[in-house]
Amino acid sequence: EVQLVESGEGLVQPGSSMKLSCVASGFTFSNYGMNWIRQAPKKGLEWIALIYYDSSSKYYADSVKGRFTISRDNSKNTLYLEMNSLRSEDTAMYYCAKGGGAGNYFDYWGQGVMVTVSS
Amino acid sequence: DIVMTQTPSSQAVSAGEKVTMSCKSSQSLLYSENKKNYLAWYQQKPGQSPKLLISWASTRESGVPDRFIGSGSGTDFTLTISSVQAEDLAVYYCEQYYDTPWTFGGGTKLELK
């Protein structure tokens, strides 16, 4: 059974940093691209970052480019999202999601972690 | 960026009804080399993470009931629920994975009439 378990939830002040983790199990993690997707309270879904299976390529949404960094450690089956210069508009539920393989749809999602940016 | 527009934003339904919802993209999602549409549908129930229902516009995921039917091509897509059940009350999102940034529609919320 595929499982994605995020951690790192919390409340931080604007301008600060935070790092999220996502531990994967139930599939060969090193074979798949992985994504972070967020959802602001009562809002829709926003894809924010993708990392290829071998970390050879990374893509970011414009809203987070230059502030967020996606990375992975295939030896630990773990995906990361380092978030810097956090803003109030980054307040959201953050989900890690497995890429579908042939296309970047999201076939498995974690339960999500809440990040709140507020003074 | 490819803009995804879903209509209606909400819809009140009764159990047993046939429901259709629309998703339109600002550019074609049909890749000419493989004739595939790069469009997925997700279901998000209250308090839960989204669940993939359909990929490639019409390929149902394993375990998804056959009352969920995806159709369409190019820029116009439809998700049909042939006979809505109470457990189908949720928000439905379409997503294009034709090009980066991957983008979602605003969602269609199914509510009880």
C-alpha cells in the first residue's frame, strides 16, 4: 500500500523559514517524480514544485520560485520542501504527491500538513 | 500558463441523479505525438486529501466506481457521474499536466439538494 506521510507542520512568523518532510512507502520511491501541492484555507489546489526521480530536474511555480527548494533523499525514501522568506499568503495545507509516471498527474497524496504564517 | 476553468462552481444534486461537470482549458491538452489528452480529475471530500479518479481524460483509476466517466478532448472535458451516491458529495478538480506549471481548475462542489 502506497503511503505518504508529511511532517513539519507549524506556525511561523513572516520572513522566517521552515522545512517539510514526506516519507514514502509502498512503492519504489527512486523511480518516480514527486511533487508538493498546497491548498490555502477554503481555496483550491495549487501545484508548487516537482522533482524528478533522480533529482536531475526541478520545477517551481512562480509564486514560490527563489524562496522554496524541493529536494529528495532516495536512500531515505524522503521528499523535502525548504521554505524561506515565508509570507502570509503561504499559509496553506501542504501535500506531497507522487507523480503518475508517464504524466505528472498525482496518483497518491499524503494527508497534508498545515503551515500558518502569521505574526 | 494554461488556465483551467470549471463550471459550475457548485451544484445541488439528489441521490440517483446523473451529474455532469465541465472543465475547459485555455489551450489544447491533446499531445499530437501520442494522441493523449493530458487531463486528470480528482475528488476531494471534506477534511481529506484529494484522490485521483481519472487520468488521460478518460482512464479510470483502479477501484474507482464505473459511474465516474471522463470524456472530452482538446480543450473541452467533462466528468459525468451516472448515478450520484451520497458518498460522492465532494469537490471535484480537473488538472492539466500538458505543460508546466501544472494547473488545476477552481473546482465543482457537489452538494445535497
